Amino acid sequence: MNLLWLQSGGCGGCTMSLLCAESPELLQRLDAAGIELLWHPSLSEASTDEVLELLEAILAGARGLDLLCIEGAMLRGPNGSGRFHCLAGTETPMIHWVERLAARSRYTLAIGTCAAFGGITAGGPNPTEACGLQFDGAHAGGLLGSEYRSAAGLPVINVAGCPTHPSWVTDTLSAIALGELDAGQLDALARPKMLSNQLVHHGCPRNEFYEFKASAEQPSDLGCLMEHLGCLGTQAHADCNIRLWNGNGSCTRGGYACINCTAPEFEEPGHAFQRTPHIAGIPVGLPTDMPRAWFIALASLSKAATPERLRQNAVSDHIAIAPSIQKPKGR
């Protein structure tokens, strides 16, 4: 299979993350999956003329296109013309290149939340009219329309994240190359289920604090970040605390609240990212599959049973009280 990667409206962060792929590194992983890289703006040496010849050959049907990866939001402005972003070396808006190439590709992938749903680029008043490939925020449609299907019969595959974990991209590409990704493997937002069937909460090192509702009060504290500091790890669909970043990191491990960056419209939560809104003292952002009344009842019981060790450690920037050592029973 071959792969063409284009960048549209965004910061290039997904490419920066992708370049950190390891064990094996990116090009080895693509080679092992039998994927030929036709062109990538950060990895390829082809000149502008050579790239344009390649694109024209694909559009003419002289060169096949298996994997079309788009990074960054689709900039439709001003007034739907797309002329806020023309492909370098041409007078043609990027959105028109994408539309025509997507009509030829066997598989079309949105790399990152900007390409999938609009993301940060679509935040605020959105003067560039940014949207995703097949979603505009949480609404189906986007640039290509809700009815779009690639030559393989699939919608746009949304490898969401801000940025994406490098393995989310390479695992998805490998699954496609092995014939193991079909419509049944995509969730309601067209994200690969192998990535979205996990929650960021799974594997979080702060889970003991969460269980007893022992909460951090400021960013340097060790406690759970959900109650006061805006963490959405119990709602965010990703495996960040299982598939660690750069071998050992994640947002919550670094002391930052999860902001649910794999979801549409995460960029505008309606409040500061690191603040949890409350109604009658109850956090608004509760776990996705727990009834509110149950959470309130369990939280009350948990707080009543919180060990003093966790109560003090939760509001400390270091372990103030270590777990006690018990003697083996029967000796």
C-alpha cells in the first residue's frame, strides 16, 4: 500500500508527535507493514514540482492512492472559497485538493482532532470556517459530507487526539494494511475502537485517590484532579495511561488534567480547562456511564472512608505519609 500525507490548518503537532514513534521508529514500522510513503511534508525530499506531478498523476488515475492522511482542519473561508489556504505552489485551495484526492483514495484518515472534528482551529468565532473532514464539531457533515465513503467503502477514519499518540497512527495504518479494520471496528464518531474503547481513567496512577474522592486542590498536589481541577479522564476515550507517551508519560502523570482532546468540541468546554464546574456542590463532569445519584451516594461513602494517608497526600506535592507496613498474619 502507499500513503500520501497532507497538512492543512493546524499547528503540525500530530506530525511532531509522529516523529517520536519508537520501538520501532516510524519508517521501520511503515516498511514492516508494507506501506510506501509517497510524500510527507516533513519526511520527503521531493520538490514542489515533483509533488504536484504526483498529485496530478493520482487525480488522473495514473497512480493509485491507498492511504490518504490529512492533518489539520479544513479551512473553508472566506465565504466558502477555501482561499485562506491554497496548497503551496498552486492557486488551488487545499480543500479542493482534499476533495478530489479523497474521491480517489481507498482509505481516508483524519489525523488529529483538527482534521477529525475541527479542533482548536475551529474554536471561538472560527473566522477561517474550519471544520473536520467528515464532522463539523460533533455534527456529521464536514468538508466531505456525511455520505462520503472511500473506495474501500469506509467513512473517514478519525484518529483523533491533540496531538495524536504516534502509535495510534501507526497501529491504525498497520491494521488497515493487514485488512483488520472495517466499519465494525469504528465507533459512533468513526474512531478506531482499538483506541476509543479505553478511557484515560484506565491505568491512571491517581486512581487510588479517585476511589476515595481524595482530591487535589492545586496543580502540584498528588490527589485526584476530577473534583476541582477539571480532569475528564473518566469521560475521555483514549488509552493514554496504558499506552504511555515517550515510554513513561501522560497528562495526568505529569500533573495536568485530561481535557478530553480526542472528543469533538473539546476546545470549548464552557469553562477554564483546569477548573471543574459544580452544581449544588456536585461536579458537572461525572463518569460517562454512572448515574448521578449513584455517584453522589458512593462519593459520600468514599470520603467518609478515606484513609488519613490519602487525605493528606492528596493535597501535598510529595508523599507525606507512606503506606503502613503490616506484619504477615499468623506469625
